[in-house]
Amino acid sequence: MAANSTRIRALSLYKDLLRLGKDYPDPSYDYHGRIRRMFENNRHLTNEDDIEKALRLGDYIRKETVALYSLRKYRHLKRMYPSSTSDP
């Protein structure tokens, strides 16, 4: 049953990363291709520790991508509403 739950976690992570890739700011980066290759390179893993390590790396990438989007939105809002004080 543990193998089935890790498979579900991996598929869920893959889908999340692909959804996040729709808004990736740099089209030349090939976000979808890199994610696909990352999962294809790790599909042969059988050791539970290695699988968990790969899932943690994927989760880290997901969090970093979300942080990148948040930073991009913050920078856009900061440009839209300049501060009332002038910077030196």
C-alpha cells in the first residue's frame, strides 16, 4: 500500500508542477520539459529513501516556483503604486 501512496504523491506533485509551469515567466527556460525529464530520470527508483528524497526535491521546486510568482506579483504591484516619498 505504501508504493501506491507514493505513486499518488508523485502524480499529484507532477500535476501541480505542470500547472505552475503555465505561468512561468521565462519561455526559453523550458519548464515543462525539465519537469518531465526530472520525473523520467527518477522513475526507476525503488529504494524508499531515494523516492522520498526525490519527492522532497520536487516539493522544494514547487515551493520555489510559487515564491517566484509571489515575488513577481509583489514587484508588479510595487511598480504600479509608487511610494509618495521620493528616493534619494
